[in-house]
Amino acid sequence: MKNDPITLYELNRLVKEVIESEMSNEYWVEAELSECRESRGHCYMELIQYDENGDALGTTKNSGLFGMPTRSVPIAKASAKCWASKWMVIRPYFERTTGQQLHAGMKVLLRVYPQFHEAYGFSWIVTDIDPTYTMGDMARKRQEIIRQLKEAGIFDLQKELRLPLFCQHIAVISSETAAGYGDFCNQLADNPYGFQFQTQLFPAIMQGEGTAQSIITALEKIYNHVDFDCVVIIRGGGATSDLSGFDALELAENVANFPLPIITGIGHDRDESVVDMVSHIRVKTPTAAAALLISHLKEILDTINDTQEHLTRYAQQKLSTANYQLSAIAIALPRIFSTVKIHQEARIDSLYSRLAHCCSDKTSSLSSRLTALEERLPMLIERRLLSECHRLQLIEEKTKGLDPRLLLKRGYSITLHQGKVIRSSEQLHQGDEIETLLEKGTIKSIIK
């Protein structure tokens, strides 16, 4: 009634009385933490529930392993408190059982009862937390991430890589102040074999919120370099409960797809994170990672030494066999030379005998031929002389018939110009002097 208003305090008092009378029991409730913080020993939580398609953190949901994020919708919110007297008992048991601290995005099963305060409003008071429920949800999320990685075909990509034979240029992802990083570098530097390693630190957050994105950023920086043989992700010390970032899907994708072998030494052996599963090699601690690299190089050195010894033995065996063969040849050489010498001398004697016989036969044949030619030579010479005398007589008769004087006696004349016989008038020109030979005398004329 407007005529009888009540104060806000009175109204809240009525709500408190109704809640305390109607909801006096405790309830087990499933919820997701959107915020969790401590103050003065008390734990303050913000609880949230999403629709069936909501993701772990309640802000985005991936449609697939590489899908685009979609917005999820909260359908319920509430505040919860765990007072210090209960929190001092609940917290260590929860962390010891789950290996995790309470953090945003974690699903929990809480035992609560309602409380309404006139000044501070409504909240749920936590009296217990069931760690087995959270462990089951964590295991489910992890198995879902593993399933997505396997379906994408990238879960075992790192296992297909091989550490380079001389793996000495190491990119390290760790916290700058982590004791494990110092232990890692010291063990590499002080190795008993004198191996030289070059390391470069890419600082990253290794626990709590921001771990996954910080490591991804470091991997991107390493990817832009070309002079590393492998990547080592190490985390020195810290609570096992700070390892939730190593189960992030995005970080696991980046590790699985990275082109260099990645060794993880996150410093825990109770649980194996998803990053451990998809990495090339997983070891327990940073020092174990250093020991692995040293052992790998030692195996290569042992292989080289074994190969060197094998080659040395092989060369010695070959040399020994060759020396034995040379010794045997040296021993057999005089005998072989003597045998060959005798054989060749006999062959030369045979050839000499054959040559002498052939020369004798040839000389006899040529001598007989010369004798026959000698006997025939006078007759041949005489016959040739008669033939040539007859030929000369014929030439002499022909020559006499061609004698110009015979022509001149018959009344012919010969005209000469400059000592040459004129056979055509075209050979002469006006003013030329010609000479005409007759049987008796010579006539000189001028051409007009």
C-alpha cells in the first residue's frame, strides 16, 4: 500500500527470512567459474552457466579445430563465497587431488546454501567442493582436444620429425627468472664431453593466465629465425596446479604444426599435458631436457667414433691383405721372371732359327732368279738394240721427208716475219718487213 511503505532494509529482511525458512538445506550445484579470487583468506567466486553450445570460458566457441569463433550465451549467473575457515581446508585438498588451482573457465561441483544479507544482497555460501567432478571435466576437455587434434591429422606431426645430427643451436622458451632455465643452461655448459651448445632465450609466461598465448608468441618469434635446430619449452619449479595453460587447444595446434622438433620439460611427472603429448619428445624436468640433448650428441659422437674405428680396422685389414699379397708376389717374382725369361729366350731362339731359314730360302730364290736374269740379259739387250735401231731409221726417214729444203726444191717458198713463219695475211700490217726463203736466195719485202 502506498500509505504504508516499508524501508529497503525491512524488505531485504523479509527476503532473508523467506530464504532462511524455505531454503534451509544445502545443495550440490554444477557451475562454471567466470572469476575466482582470494581476499583476506576468503575465496570469492563468480558462477556462470552457458547454453549447451557454450565453451569453457563462456565467451567464444570454436565451430571446429580451425573454425571461426561464435558467441555463446550465459543463461545464469551468481556470486559465491567460501569463508576462510572452510577455504583453508577445501583449497589444499582440491589442489592436491586435481593438481589444479581454481581458476576461470573451470567447471566445479559445489555444495552451497543460500544467504541473503540486508546490506550486501544474495550469495551462495560454499561449504565443500568435489574435486572428482572437476577432474572428470578436465579429463573430458583434454580428451576432446586430443580428439580434435587427431581428426585434423596433426597429433603425431612432431613425432615424424628428427633431431638434427648435430643439434647444438637451441631456442629456449622459459621464464627469464626460472631456476630451471639456469639449471638447463648450466648442465649444457658443464657437460663432461666438452660439447658446445648455443642457446637463445625467448621469454614467456609459464604459469597462470596468459601462458598459452605467451608461448605461442615466443614460437612465432622463433619461426622467423632460420638458425635453430630445435625448441625446448622448460618450466622450472612452480605448482603442478599452474599447468592448465599447457592443455590449451590453440597452443597444442601451434606446437604440433611447428617445423622444428620441440622438447618439453615442464617440470612435472604426475600428469602429461596435451602439449607434452603432441611435442616431439617429453621429459620431466629442464635438466632432463639438457641431458637428452647431451645424450643425443654423445650418441652421434659414439657413432662417429665407432665408424672411425670400423674404417680404421677395415683399412688395416685391407693393408694387411695387400702387404701379404705384395710379399707373396715378391717371393714369386724371381721364379716367375726366370720362367718367363726361359720361355721368351726359347721363343726368341725359335724366331731366330725361323728367320735365318727364311733368309736363306729367300737368298737362294733371289740368287737363282738373278742367275736366270743374267743369262737372259745379253739376248734381251741385243733385241732391244735392234728394235731401237729400227725405230731410229724410221724416224730418220720421216725427218728427211719433212725437210723444208725438199719443199723449196719443188718451187715452194717460206715467208718469215721477225723469224716466224707467216701462215695468214692477217698476221701482217702495212710497213712490216718480211723475208721470203727460196731454194736459191732470199727476198726481203715491205708490206704496202
